[in-house]
Amino acid sequence: QLKQLLVETEKLSAEVLGLRGRSARLQLQLEVGTAPGVTPCHPWRPLVTLSHPVPPCARQVQQKQHRDTVAVYRSHLLQAAQGFMDEGVHAALLRILRAEAGAG
């Protein structure tokens, strides 16, 4: 039984090492702003067509909010890949998984 635990520990250690390497590569890609091999499945098109143009200052505010939101998501993903996750994020992900399991 101890031998099995040691073998399992070695496997998990190798997996963690691989995930850390992948995490480092993903972090570098995020910093550089590239994601090789990722292509959109369809051209982007707006979900809603506005009946009036958005003023430039409002557009800048929206863009900043979007960048801030993306930065938070990137931070959470990076922390999760490194093995650290905020308790609130973990709880939210568990709720999502339970909801999907219940619906499926």
C-alpha cells in the first residue's frame, strides 16, 4: 500500500511539474498577447446593434471596464493553473459545475 502511494505521488508530482510548465508558457503568451493555434470559429459580429452611436468617452469607459474584467479573469486562471484559487472563485465554480451536472 505504501508502494502504491509512492507511485501515485510520483505520478502526481510529474503531472504538477507539467502543469507548472504549461502555466508558465500560458503566462508568457498572455503577457506577449499571443495564443498560437487559436483561431475564431466564426467572424465576430455584435450581438446588439445600437440605434444611436456611443459617445467616445462612454466607449472608453466600456473598454476600460472590459480590460479590467479580462485582467481579473486572467489573474484567476493563472492562479488556478498554479494551484492557488480564491475561495469565492472556487465556490462559484463548484456552483456552476453542480448546476451543469443537474441540468445534464
